[in-house]
Amino acid sequence: MRSNRLVPVLIAVLGSLAVLAAGCVATDISAKPFNEILYRYPNSEEPLRVRKLTAASAADVPPALQGKAVTFIVHPAYSLFFREERRSTYTEVKYDLLKFQLDNEARFISEIAKTDNLLILILPGNFQKESIAPLSYTYYLNAATGTGASVYYLTSRTWSSGSLAMDSMATLYGFLKNVGATRILIGGGYIGRCQREFYDQVTAYVGRVNAYIVPELSSVSPDDISERESMEILTSLRQGDYTPVRKIIEKMSQGAANLLPPPAAPEI
């Protein structure tokens, strides 16, 4: 399936770059409880192995990784770990769409973590307490990132907002400046919600021209689309076509967001 080849192509894009509205809480009348797939992620007592981004983190980045793209995933796996049980049951098509997005996101995080490209996860604020399954969430994060040495995390201001507290934003700005990052790639979710809040905040500091939302890495909220739209999006995604996602980003950002064009060839 074409979507299975998406992650390697995106990794190639990252490597070839010379330099680099509300909260996420998104209700639906339903058929299948999405949190039934929590069994895939055990309640492990292991500590989070992803390093928190600090003022000193830039010193740990080797020269070979400086001056390249930095990728952000806003609120990874939010749909599974941060939606209360009574609001987590969906019709089959929305269930399948959420699962596709969840698996696609985890696959990308895993693949980029293996390449040593810089990846920063924006985790929901106070995620240890706000997650419906905090130990499982830690397991998910550790499993997805593996032993990647160039993966960091920051937490957003709250679990339902994608914006950072000012001290975290200052830390991030200093890191991006010190590693020479001139291009920022943003994925995660939800489109028009937490992702947009983070995008707007970052572009206010680093400049809109330097930041891009990547449709292939972005997740749509089930609350923002109809059953028909869900089916159309899922069908397109299964064919490797992210055009419907691009249209949703453009609609919910009112055309104000920069979108990374889909790679037409590996050399781009």
C-alpha cells in the first residue's frame, strides 16, 4: 500500500533539507469504543526514556545534525490516551480513521527516531495525571521512540492546549537558534486545534516562512468531520492520497498556514 512507503519518503525529505482554536478536546454517536485497543500498550512502571528539552540540550546535538530540519509532533496519540471513556465510542468509519492516524503517527515517530533526525514531541500538559492510562502512555512513548538519541519532549501549557508556557517557549527558541534550525516541520493533532495553537505560537517567534504543517503527519479530530467526510478521508489515506487532509488544514487555518508540499520525488 502506498501509505506504507510514506514514512521513508518523508525521512528522505528531512535528510535532504539543507537547513532545516480551541483545545484538543474534541462527541460522537457511536458503535465501537476506541479505547479498547489500549491492550496494545501495557501498564508498565517504566520511567519515560525520552529526554526533556532543556537550555543545555543544544550542546548534546552533534554537528552533523545541526542546520537541518526539526520535526514536531503535537500531542502524539492524543485520540487514544486523552479522551474520556464516555466520549470515546465511534461509528466504525471514524474508529478506523482514528486507528489509521494513530498507527501512521507511531510509525513515523519510530522511523525518524532511528535516523537521528531531530524530533521534539509536544506532550499534553500534566500528561502523567491527565491521561486516561498514564502508564500505558509512557509505554507507548518509549516503544515508539526506542533508543533514539535525538528525540526530546516538552509539555504544552495544559493537556487540552497546544501552546507552550513562556519559559518552555524560551527554551525551545534558544534550542532552535543554537542548532541552526531554519525549517520547522509540524505534525500531530488535532488539525485546527492543538496543532494550530502550537503552529501559531512558534511562527510568532521563529517566523511563519520557516514553519510548515505536514499533512502526512497531521491528525483530524473526529468531531470536526461528518460520517461522509470520514469515509472520503479514510479511503484517500489508504490510497496514499493526503489531499483531503490538506484541504482541512487550509480550511481550519483559513489559508494562513504554510503546508509542506507532498514530495513528488526523493530528491526534493
